[in-house]
Amino acid sequence: MITVYGVPGFGSAISEAMLTLADIPYQFHDVKGFDQPGPQQEMLRKLNPLCQVPTLQLEDGSVMTESAAVALMILDSRPDLAPPEGTPERQQFWRLLIWLVANVYPTFTY
């Protein structure tokens, strides 16, 4: 099972929503306090040296980070969650995904 390391209100919502929409089971591990020295930060840093959330540990033990990359990974297994390739809607989907990650997500951490 995939484990999502995150903190409510810190921006793992895109990853959680995509996993839910794709019917991919996951467990959420709250790492509140990861942004301060301590055990949560040490644990998260072992998985993700950048110590950012969301961090996903996949079933094979590998780690995936970056919300847009997680969304693209999920779309590889569930392409029906995005508009069809080659359509203008698909281009707008990518634009909106990157806009959310680049412009909206950072506002949750300041």
C-alpha cells in the first residue's frame, strides 16, 4: 500500500485527491512537526532529503515527491482521469495542474 506522508493543510490534497479518484488505496501518515528539528523531521528526511510534504512511499519501497509528478504517475495507471491526449482540454488540464502546484500550493507554506 502507498503511504502518503503529509500534514493536513500543508498541500498533500492534490496527491490524496488523485489517489482517491483513481481508487488507489493509501494510508496517510501525519508528520506534523516535520518543519522543525525533531523525530518527525528526522523520519521524513530519511525518505526525502528535501524534507517536503507530500512524500509518497510506494508499494515497492521507492519514494515519489512533487505533487505534479505524483499526479502524472497516477495518470499513467488511470488515463481516464484526464482529458484525452491530443485535445485542447488535455493541454488545459496540464496547465491547471502546474498552475496549482506552482502558484497555489506555495501559499499554504507561507
